[in-house]
Amino acid sequence: MPKLSIVATSAAVLFAALLALLYFAEYTRRERVTGIATTGLGAMRVYAPTQGAVVKRLVNEGEAVREGQPLLVLSSERNTAAMGNTHEAIATELSRRRRMLESEVRQQVLLNRVQSGKLSNLVAAAKVEEEKLDSEIGLTQSRERLAESTWKRYQTLVESGFASETALTEKEQELIAIRIQVKSLERQRDNVRKDSSSFVSQIGELQHRAELEASALNRGVAELQERLAETDSRREIIVLAKISGTVTGITVDKGQVVDPSAPLLAILPHGETRDVQLYVPSRAIGFISPGTAVMVRFDAFPYQKFGQYRAVVRDISRAPLQRHELQTTLPTPDDYFRVWAVAERSSVSAYGRNIDIQNGMRLEADLLLESRRIYEWVLEPLLGFGART
């Protein structure tokens, strides 16, 4: 009888323990999926501004760069059978035309200077001639006043009978001749003044025309210089970092031909996390939402040795992917949705150092879908049947 009591007690304890386990213990359903590592949401992808060849790569994977730092040197040179290096031929022709225009500018300046000098000399000569005529007019006007005084005195003498009419007529003719000479000198002076004004106007017009011609020639030189600079810039293109951060995802090396449509590399801002891109079958997508926990294992770092890494779902694609959109081989022909998750870390701790996670690294992940107590999992068929009825 005591033995039976002990057995019954033990059975009761075991049953109570089983009930406690079923009630208190939890189990989380997991969905195992595959995926790849990608750059973080804030990563800056760097593209070539034009098609060309990589002359020099100035940075390495995982290197820290600052904003404005040169990353790559590209060349857009093209060689043709007829002309050889096209950009070099264009640059040579532009340089030749620029030199011709600059020579024309210098010649035009020299010609304008000579013409302006000649006109200035004519103005100076006219000024001297005008001063000479002013002096002659002054002297002739003095003679005119003296002749007029003599003529008037002879009029008085003729009226008094002390001089003849003939003498008076001679004095009058002398006065008229002197007046005619004064008028002639004044006309000459007026003509000289007109010539001087004309020369001054010509100098002004010459300067204005020279300024217009020089401006046009200088514009031509500037345009050629701009085209030459543009040609030179196309020959060698320096790709700069737009932000500070860590270089990742380098896809090119020296000698490769690059295209503007494909990224050359990416820059991950300091402190930015990595994204992991997961491919989830349609049968499991219904229980996934932003915030769902993920445990990630990278193929390159066996989890038995390097452990797993946490991530959190950030976004889910609205429609399943086409087969050509998948970036990895999947085991079944099921429809797959793309799920983006943010990893807690962007590196793996290995052998005492942190190794950066690289773009395209394959991985396996467990999506932690639903946590329930064990009894709920056991009774789920009955609960589901009850809900349906």
C-alpha cells in the first residue's frame, strides 16, 4: 500500500509538472529563409557621370572616407582609326583656334592703337593750326582797325580839301582787302575746328568699335577656353565622395569600362546599420510585419563558431517577385516576397577583430513568427475546429 501511494504521488507530481510545462512554457514558430546582405537604407550609391574606363581606384573596401574625397579616376578618351585619340584631337584644335583668336585680339588692339595715335596727332596738329590762325586773325584785325582809322582820317581830309578822292579810294580798298583777309582766316579757323571735332569723334567711334570688337573676340576666346576645359574635364573625371562614411560594395577595378547606370560602389554613413534582404515564401508572409524579429546566420561565418546576429524586419514587398528578380537560388518554385530587415551590427566578430559584412553575402535566417504556450499549440486543432463551427 505505501508503494502504491508513492507511485501515485510521483505520477501526480509528474502530471502537475507536465501541466505546468504545457501552460507556462512557450514555443516560437520559426520560418527558415535565405537571403543576401545589402547596403543600409541610408547608403549612398556612387555612379559614374559618363561612360569611361577606370584609370585609378583610390579607395579600398571598408575604408573610411570623408565628404569630397576622391574615390576613382575615370577616363572618357576614345580612339578612332582616322583621328587617333578623339578628345586629344578636339583639344588640339580648340587650342589652335584659341591661339588664333588671342593673336587676332592683340593685332586688333595694336591696329586700334595706331589709328587712335594718328587721329590724336591730327587733333594736336589742328590745335596748333587753330592757335596759329587765331594769332594771324588777331594781327589782321589790328591792321583792320588801323586801316579803318586811316580811312576815316582821309574822309575828314577830303572834306577839308587837304586830300584827293583818289587817295581816299585807295585807303578804302586797303581796308576792304584787310577785311576780306580777316574773313578768309576766320573761315580757315572754322574749317580747322570742324576737322579737329571730326578727328575727336573718329577717336571716340574708333574706341567704341574697338571695345565691341575686343569684347566679341574675348567672348570667343572665353567660349573656346570653356570648351577646352570641358573637353579636358571629360578626358579625366574624378569621382568624389558625396558623404562621409565607409566604402563598401566596390564593383570596379582599374581598366574596367563603367556605365552611368551601374553603381561603382556605395558609402555607408558612419553609424549606419546593414540591411539583409530575405526571400520569404508566400505561405509564411501572412505572419510577418515590421518589427518581426530575425536571427541571421552568414554562410561565410558558420554560426556554430561565430554565432547568430539579430535583425528586425523593416519593410515587406507588396507583391511577389518575378523569378528574374531573385538574387539567389531558392529551393522551391513557390512565390517569394522580398523582406528587408535591419541588422543590429554591420560586422562580424572573428578572431579578435570586426570583419565588415559585404554586399551580396549569402545568409540563412529564422523569422520568429508566432510565440504561444505549448498547450495552445497542442489545442490549436480543437480551437480551430471550434472557431469554424
